[in-house]
Amino acid sequence: MTRCFQVYYNVLKPNHWMTVEFHNSQNSVWNSIQEAIQRAGFIIADVRTLDKKQGSFKQVTTTSAVKQDLVISAYKPKDSFRREFLDKSGSLETAWAFVRQHLSNLPVVVDANKDGKIDILAERQAYLLFDRMVAYHIMQGIPVPLDATDFYRGLDEHFLKRDGMYFLPEQVNEYDMARVENDLEDVQMSFIVSNEKTAISWLYAQLDTPQTYAELQPKFMQEVRSIDKFEALPELSVLLEENFLQNFDGKWYIPDITKEADMAKLREKSLLKEFDGYLATRGKLKLFRSEAIRAGFAKLWKDKNYKLIVTTAERLPEQVIQEDDKLLMYYDISLGRV
């Protein structure tokens, strides 16, 4: 598939798009296709489901069959961006150059269900912008110039934020006009809480309005129903302590941006301490926090310790590596370098 996508990349003109539709129930297949697309040089900009209404014989007769196809939209970046990216490789400017050109390619207003309600576009949120930026640097063999803490702080300095999404100055007016025509409640966001990262995203969405632990707990338990097999998901109290602040009324709220960077550093320090604990043990890791593994791999990559990434990855269940696109990316590239 990588070779196929490389051919597509070569024949496409810069700033033109490719759409990939496929049908499979395994996360490992999705991650393999996603990695192949990025290895070829494309940048993924959108992932949607396509409901074809009329199912196949297997879809109709088998309850376990996936009912919808995945549609991936990816683009070939402009030549000018690629030249600038390579000329300034390793500098902070490459990170912001990537985000600028990526935001320029994303839709501004999305009404996926055609019901007049604005959808939150995940690709414009901080965590996915960071993931895309890191992935592009690694696939190009270039050091990642800044960590998550500095990246999140820089987003608010370089771009405009609305409803948890980031926009270029020339895009924000279009979004604001669309928001005027819709009530605040009409901006909708949905999460499938399956691991620590999605749990934190769910909490950010909930805590637009400060809430107590007692108010959050029943809703949280209702959402946590498809946790990954090997995921050691922390308790709700731990997630709140590590990522949010509490006021005098006992209500949890989203930290102010001036304090968020310090909290992110504390969280990263905690995750790396846990990762060091994994390194101190031997044999297969059967239960772990995937966020700690990701934080550890990011640090090892920064230190160019590719061998330890490979060694640690091979202690994880193969299913975990195959189904986590970030871990798979670090492992595959490091394996090639080792």
C-alpha cells in the first residue's frame, strides 16, 4: 500500500487531494493504511464514515460486520511549503509553518449531518494538530522542534481559537458568522471514550461548565464502556487531578492558558516517571498506561535512543502496537534506523 500511495503522490499536483475509502473492522488495518499514506508524503486532513444505506449480504446478515466505510481525505502539500520545511528543518518555524498550511486546507464550517448544526472538527483541535505536526516531522526524518507544552502555548499565540478549535485570521470571520446563525447549543461534539486520551478530551468537552466530581462520575461511567484491553485507564479523580483545576465550590474547571503549560509539564513528568518504572521491569508488559508509553517514546525519539524504543515496543502486546498509530509510527521508523 505504501508503494501504491507513493505512485499517487508522484502523479498528483501539489495542493491536490486523494480520497481513500475502505471497509474493515480491525484498527490495525486502519493504522497500516494511515501510516502508508503519511509515509508516502500525504497529510491526512479528514476522516469520516460513509453510510451507503444499502449494505452488502454480509453486512445485512452478520451482526458483527461493520456497517459503514471509512473515508480518508489527504492532500499533497505545496512545493513552497515543502521547500521551507526542509530549509528550516529542526527550527520552531517548521512547526508553525505546518500548522498554518494544514489549517488553510481544512474546512471552516462543517455540517456533516445536513441538519443545520455546526459540528466540532477534530482536526482543528489542539491534540490532533500536535499529532499531525509530530507525525509529519518524523515521517520526514526531521527532529520534532517542540514538545506538547510549548506547542499548546504557541497555538494560542499564533492562531485564533473558537469552541476549542483553531483558525487562521482570514478564516475566523466565516466561522463566527455561522455561529451567529446557530445557538451555542447547536455546536455538537461526540466522543467514544476508549483510552486515557479520549477520556481527557471528553472531560474538556464536559467542563466547559464547571462541575463537581459527583456530577461527572455517573456520566463518565456511562461513557467508559469500550476501554482498550491493555489500557490501564486511571480513575476519574486521577484524570481530574492531573489535567484540571478545582475551585472553592469543589467544581472542576479547565485551567487558564497561563497555568496550562505548567500543568502539562507536571503531567508529562508524572507520565515519564511511570514509563521509567516500565523500563525497570523485565518481560512482557500486560497492563500499562498508553499515554505513559507515548510520552516515553517521544522522549526517547528526542534523545535518538531508537534501540530502546524498539526494545520496549517488543515488550508490548503486538495488538497494542498495531492498533495505536502513534506507537506504530515510532516503532516502525526506529526499527528502520536500528
